[in-house]
Amino acid sequence: MPRRIAALAALTTALTGCTGTAVFFDPTAEIKAAAAEALADLAALPALRVQGTVPSIGGDGLQEAVIDATVVNGGSAWTELTTGRGEAHLLSVPDSLHVAADAGFWEDEYFQPGMTGELDGRWVRLDPVEWIDPGPLFDPSHLAATIGEAFEIDDTLEMVTPATVDEDGVPAFPIPYGDGHLYVSAEAPHRFLGVDTLVSLSAPDNTIRRTVDVVVKPAARDHVAGIAEAANAAVPEMAEPFSLAGEAVVEWAGSELDCVPGIVCEMSGSVEVEVTDDSFTERLLLVQTATVKADGLGEETCVGTATAELVDTVELSCETRFSGAEGRFEGEHVVEWVGVYTFDTEAAAEVLSTQFAAATA
């Protein structure tokens, strides 16, 4: 009898131990470990290539833009973009964002013809609160942290290991993220292969969230080397860029239309200027766009420019010509402004050289 009791006790102990092992098995462990390893790989990547659509690039026009951005670890970036009527390049260096765009881009930002002519092809500093800056937004370390936080908040990784898919010829685990997926190499060591998603992101120092519909993948070294040449070549052209980062009150103090029939019409006026926020603004370029209508001869447009100090009153004028015009003349004009400042091109070149060199080493 005692032997039976001993045998039963031994059997009970063995079964209890087996049951305990089954209770603590975690079916999500594999995908959690793979995701963690892939996000660590993403954070350390030298560079990313970001391609897709931004529903609103920023500014007053809130233009949808198709972007192709190359972002190196550290936050510098070179972005090619197209909008409805324009094309542009963005150059992101930590703590600064500049754009060089054609006239069509600025027309879509509602600038008058005179100002679009001045801005066409010139580098212009932008306010990153009002415009998307791909550099900090898609900095590999920041993007890795953002995805990791989203996984925690949404309990995304509470899932069994998914079936693999082919991602650029590599077997990959697709992990839901935003309206798309994060792709992680299925074989160890688990690597970041890409993201395709419609998602809302915010930059490290910017509480404003941006919606993007993009594909993000590791950037090829040869591609990054070509982008580095373009970015470094742009910097010497930026010694005195324009700036849309400041604020100013610019008002007409008076205007006059003076016409000599058959010869010329002059549209002139005084402009009072007061810069209220001199962020990256050492002086202003004022641009007058005037339109004069003549009976029976249609209308003509002219442009006048002047430079103004931070607090100033300046005169603006421009002339239109109507051959043989007589009778009634009507005119109206608009004044627009943009800041001008000195950009530290040496410091920017040093940062770009360092970050792109690391990305192509």
C-alpha cells in the first residue's frame, strides 16, 4: 500500500511540472524578439530612402507633394519633391530647413508674379512648424523609437508569428503598423527591411503631427553617395538665402497711379515696415506687383523691388506701357515681403560632410 501512494505522488508531481511548462509558454515571444532586433537595426542604419506622398507639405498652399527623401542618421536630408505645378528640393540640416523651388511651386503658395520671379530657384529658409521637415521626421533612430512606442501603445506585438512574405527577395515577417506593415527579415539576425504605411508622425522637437503615405527602406550606399554630392554642392549657394521664418507688418502708407497717355503709367507708393519677429531676418526684400488696365487695350503688369530695414519706410514703383492708349486707366498693386539673412555655410557644410561620410563609409 505505501508503494502505491508513493507512485501516485510521483506521478502527480510529474504531471504538475508538465502542466506548469505549458501555462508559461508565450506564443508571441518570437515576433517580439524579431521586432526588437529589427528596430535596433533600424536605429543604427546609416541612411533611409523615403518615397511616397505627403498630403500637405505645408505653407499657405497646403500642397500635396510626392517626395523622394534621403535621410542620413543624425537628421540631415535631401528631398526631391513635386507638387501640382512645381518642383523643389529640400535641404535639411539639423535645426534648419531650406527649399529651392521653381515659380510653379511658389504660385501654388499664392505668391504674386513679382514675388514668384524673385523666389524662383533661390534657397529659402522655412519654418519647420509650418512645413514638413523629412530630416528629423525620418531620422533612423527617431523612426525606430516612434514605431516601438506605437507597438507598445497598440499592443501590436501581441500576436503569433505571421506567415512570411517576400520583401525584395528576402523572406520577411509583416508586422502591422499604421495602415501598412513593418517588414522584418524572418531569419536571424532579424533586420529592418522596410515600412509601407499611411501614418501620423511627429518630429523629436515638434508636437505637430504629420500624416504621410510613404515607403521607407534602407538607402543603398551608391545612392547616398550621389545625394551627398548634390547636397554638398548646394551649400555654397546659400550664403544669403531668403527666409519665410520671421514675421513683419508691411502696409501701404499711400499709393498713386500716374499715366501719360500713349507713353507710360507709373504705379508707386510708400510702404511702412516693422519686423515683429526677426528670426533669420536681417532685412526685407519688398516686391511690388502692379496691374494697370487701359480702356480698349487690356492690362499690363509690372514689378518693383526695394530693400527695407527691420523698421523702415520705403518707396516702391514700377512702370507699364500702352502704345497709343488714351482714356481711362485703373491700377492696383500688392506688396509682398521675404526676409534675407546670413547662413553659416561653413557650419552646414561640416555637418553634412560628417553625416554623409558616415552614411557612405
